[in-house]
Amino acid sequence: MGDELALAQDRLLRAIARARAGQEPGLAQKVRRRGESAAQLLGGLLRAGRSRPADPRAFDSQLEQLARALGELVGWLGVARFQTLDGQIYLGELGLRGDVGSSARALVEELAKHEVGGLCFRAPPDGAAARALVAALTAKPAGVDPCQALRVELARQRALSVEPAPRGPGPEGEADERRRPGESAARMARLVAEALAAAAEGRAPEVLPLRRAVADLLDGGLEAPEAWEALSDATTPPAHAALVALVAMLVGSGAGLRRAVLQDLGVAALLHDLGYASARAGRGREGLLGHPGEGVRIMLRQAGFGEGKVRRLRAVLDHHRDHAEPRGAPSGLGQMLRLADDYATACRLGAGRVTPADVLGAMVHEAGNAYHPALLQTMINVLGGHPPGTLLELTDGRLARSVSPVRRPGTFATPLVRVQVAGAQAPTPLLDLAAEGGVRRALPG
């Protein structure tokens, strides 16, 4: 049957080569234009469908156009997945223009009435399926679980090519909570757990929720103590992945990556151990060597092949490769991911025996071999002399734990800390060592 992993990697490398050669420069534009057309058509049909024309064939032309547009999208992408988030429509990961008109806005509104967050077209719908979808969406929503009721109705009408997805948390009244750094970090870990479960069942993980959690954390600030404290006990695979994402994005930010690339780095970090969810990766050393490629194989099931997806695939594929590989250096994102993963893993394995600064010191010995020297120095610069999680003895004899990386110039050795108080029922207030106090020494633990 052949080596499927090798074939998948070969297809990935050839696709990257085509993209670099400029052979597919217009695909994303074509997909976006056709997606906007389909969203407008469906939204317009939903608005017009509420008028209940006497002639049921009045909208045949628009239904045929909709079916044709969706058929083209399925042909290009394999799966055409429309999702709504914060009032905007996405096709896969492509955000459709906000000015596509009232018809597209009507689509968002009509889906919301049925508590539907998206529509997934796994096959080109025919005219009958398109008509059944419009009729079901313009009908009065069910009083209980309207999204599931919509699924049942579409199945009854044999419109099997379309699958409604439930709506996720909306922005109303939840945006502030969602963007709190601690909640964003914890949510990243929860989403990784869901992605691992999906991969174990043979399904590709959903990228958009992961990307949104990453974006929320960027908005809240990578230096926020709440984010680091939320992931202070990163002993489970999901929490480890979230911590790796936090460290990697901090390094990427220090290296000057633009926001879109930082988001791709964060998503890649969240998915970097996805391959372990498959038995094909193996166990022990075999699993260590095989899980990057197996993770890429799983990620290749995701529809579409845009620039962001290529960056994520390369990062995951490269994240255990040395900087000084004879066959060529890994991608920049892959090297940042390698740094963050090795750092987080070494801190976990050395807990109670070494300090995070000791881990960084050991990594310095591999600069130029396992790690890019400039990127390693960047990581040291942004984590600081007492990285988050370091147990410190202060000059007044109290014990405290560092809860922040470097947050501004001049704070390399003076992080924010929480003093350790035996039997305390609540966290102590943050203490800024740049303003008061000092460090006598760092302790393992």
C-alpha cells in the first residue's frame, strides 16, 4: 500500500514548491470571491424566502447559482465550511469581506436564529438540497435545540450534503471574559484536548477556534501574569501544548513577527503533538521521531491550502529538527517551536531539581547545533533572568514565585512575583521587584 506518511510529506513539499513558484497565486482570491458570492446568494434567498412567493419556482435561478457556487468551492477545497464569528463570515480560515452587503448580514442573522454557527458542505448540493436548506432556515426555529432540529429536518429532506454546526460563544457579554489572559490560556488547553480527541477519532481538528483563542491571548498580552499562572502546572499534554504556544509566541514577538504569522505559530504550537493521538506514530523513541510527520498527515485533512496552513504544517514538521541539519535548516517557525517545546519539556522533567534559568543555560550549550543562536538569545531576552515559575528567595528571606517574563526594558532580573504564604486561602497580591524588594537567589522547585 506504500508509505502514506511519506506520500503526504511529499505532497506537502511539492505544494510548497508550487506556491513558491507562483503557480497557484490566485487560488485564495478565487475561493474568497466565490465564497462571498455563495454567502450573498444564500443570504438573499433567506430574505426573499420569507415572502413566500406564490410560484415555488420563483427562485430557481438563484438556487441553481448557489448550488453551482458551492459545487465549485467543494471542488477546490474538498469541504466548504462556512462559519460565523462575531458577526463575520469565514470560509475555512478566509474571512469574507465585511462589505459584501445586506444579504450576507442576513445570512448571519438567520443562522443565529437557529443557533447555528456554521454550515459545512461536504459535497456539491443539488437544487433540491439548496431549496430544502433555504426552506428549513426560513421556518420558525424549534423551541428546544433548534440546531439539532434543523439537522433532523435536513436529513428528512435528504439534504445530506450540508451539515449545520452549533453556534459557539458569542461576543455579547462574553468578550471581556474571553479575552482575559488567564481564561484565554486555559481555553487554549481545553481546545487542544478537543483536537487530540478529534484526531484519535480520525477527524481533522477545527482551526478557527484555536486561532481565535490565540488571537484573544495576543490581545490580552503575552506578558500577563494570569496567562503564565494558568499554565503553571503544565503536566498534561493539552496544558503543555498551551504553554509551548505561549513561550513560542513570546519568542516570535521578540523576533518581530507580524501578528498573522504569530497566530499561525501559536496554532502550530497548540497542534505540535497532534501526531501522538494516532497509533501510527508509535511509542517511545519511534513516537518521538514519527509524531511530527503523523501530525502533519492529520492536519492535511483540513480543507484548503493557504499560506497560513503551509506555515503551520512546516512548523509542526520541523519542530524536532536541529538548526544545523545537514539537509538544511528548519523553517523559522519550526525553530521557534523547537525552542519552546524543549524549554517547556525540560522545565517539567527537571521540576524540583533545576531552575528555569538552569534549563536556559543548558540550552545555550546547544546554540548553533540544536538551536538557532539568535533565536535562543531572543528567548532568553524575553523570558528574563528569572522566567515565570521560578522559585525565589527574596532579600528579606521570604519565598516568592515569578509570574511574568520581561515586560519592559529594565525588568530582565526584576519580574512580578507572588509571595508564598503557608496556608493562604487566596493568592497574595502581585509584588513588582522593579519597584521594591530584591532577589537573593533562585531555588529549584
